[in-house]
Amino acid sequence: MRVPLSCAVLLHLLLIAWTAGAQGYPAKALRIVVPFPAGGGVDATARVVGQKLSQQLGQTITIDNRPGAAGTIGADHVAKSSPDGYTLLVAGPGSISVATLVFSKLPYVPARDLAPVSMLVTMPYILVTHPSIPARNARELIALARANPGKLNMASGGAGTGQHLAGEQFKFISKINMLHIPYKGTAPAIADIMGGHADLTFSDPSVLPQLNTGKLKAIGVSGKARYEPLPTVPVIADSGLPGFDAINWYPMMAPAATPKDNITKLNAEVLKALNDANVRERLMAQGLIPAPGSPEQLGQFIRDDTRRWEPIIKATGVRLD
């Protein structure tokens, strides 16, 4: 008996769907959106982790750089992407925990529209200056700024980024005045400091090569302990500014309605990747400290970080509308 053409087509489509389901997630290439230009710490993290995930999953993973608006352009793109686990976000705190505090018309709500997958890395902010700035630590920089009110300028990877807010916290606690100059990413900000067009920034570890060659100078790190890649650089809280404790972190997120099974699969693979000796070595070589965890742990971290920044943003009046 001959099967009608329409039935044959239907059977073929059902067979394709069954095969795809049998293969499980992921069954095709994935894309990681980085909301900053290539060359910064977020981009480096996404590329190292993405390469290992590609090997583990047996699927191509592409990095899609979509910079702008403190990382919110790329984050919004992922928030509005198909929630199937094939479009992911690797970002910084600016577009995740503090965006709702500084944008009154944010096109997405991180807690509603993005689902935590795992923390990837954490690290302190590195206070770096042009070599000509006559300060060796935070105390001397504060004294210099007070003696020259409004004359020092502070670059950042963008208004509303973690770098910007770390600088605002520094200014607020020390009661100094510095002009903020936002850039579309860490890399162009660093380039302008090296060129003498800006004085200082609170950088991610992508600046380590320039520090090692003397093109820039590190005078402090955030956090509560010395930073292993820069063991001689003083902790800012111990060298002139008690209470300063900003932290930088890069998570992986997915669209909020992504199936829980896909999130669970991704989390397991991310943890496997971050515990790989070669991946850890590559990240640590760039000053990025692996910090694998569960989606629930990341969600709680984001809520805590938002609460921590709220009084600083309210006191400094930082708004980006």
C-alpha cells in the first residue's frame, strides 16, 4: 500500500523531531553574547570558557560582541532572545545587578528576564594610573586629588559599569572630586590612559600585560586581601580608604524562560569547565579567579550585590537617563 505524500511528509517531520529530541540539548551551535568590545576581561572569560564548553558539548560556540550602554544593549538582546539555551550572556555587574538602580527606563528587568546559570569568575578592581601620576597608593592619590580638585579624570569601560561605580564609591568615601570619562569598554579606556588622555581607572585584569611592561602603574586593589598577580600592590582599604570593598564578577546568564533542564545541563558543563586544570590556569594567568557555583547561589549573589550598591548609587546620584 502506498502512503499518501502528505502523510509521508508528516512522518518525516516527526522522525526529525524525534531524532532531535533523542540527541538532547544542545543539538546545534550556541552563541555567547558579550556586551563589551573584544579585549576586556568579560570577553577573555567568555572565550576561554566558551572554547572548553564547545569541546565538552561537541557544538560550535561563537562569541558575539555587542557593546554599549554599560553592557545593557547586549544583555537586552539576550533577554529578548529565544529561551532555548542556545543564546547565552557573559556580562559584568553593570548590566545585571546595578542596571535597575541607574536606568529608569531599562528595556529589560534582570531579575525577571534573565536566568542565572553560574558565576564564572571574580576578581578585585585594580586602581591603575598613567605612569606620570605622582601617587604610589590610594592615600597619595586622595591627597593629590584634594590638592587639585576637579583636575584628575577617571576613565571607565562605560557609564554604569562596575568600573564606574567602583570609582564613584572611591570618590564618595574619600570625598574627592574627579571627572568621569566613560568609554565603550575597558580596552579603549586603557588605551587612552596609556596615551595620556586620561589619568586613571578601576580596571579588570585585562590590564596586567600593560602593568608588567610599565606602560601603566597599579597603585591599589579592591577587596580584603592582596591580589596574587600583583602581590606588591597595596589593598585600597588598608592604604588610605577604609571601607572600600568593591568586587568585580562575570556571570553566565540565559533568557528567563529557558527550560530548567537546559539550565541544569549548562551549569554542570560550566562547573566541569571551570574545574579543568587547563582552563583554571588560563584564567588565573589573566588574573581571573574561577568561582563556579549553582544557579541559586548566583541568584542570591546578584540580589546581595544589588542591595550593596543601592545606598552608594543613591548617595552619589548616579543616573544614566
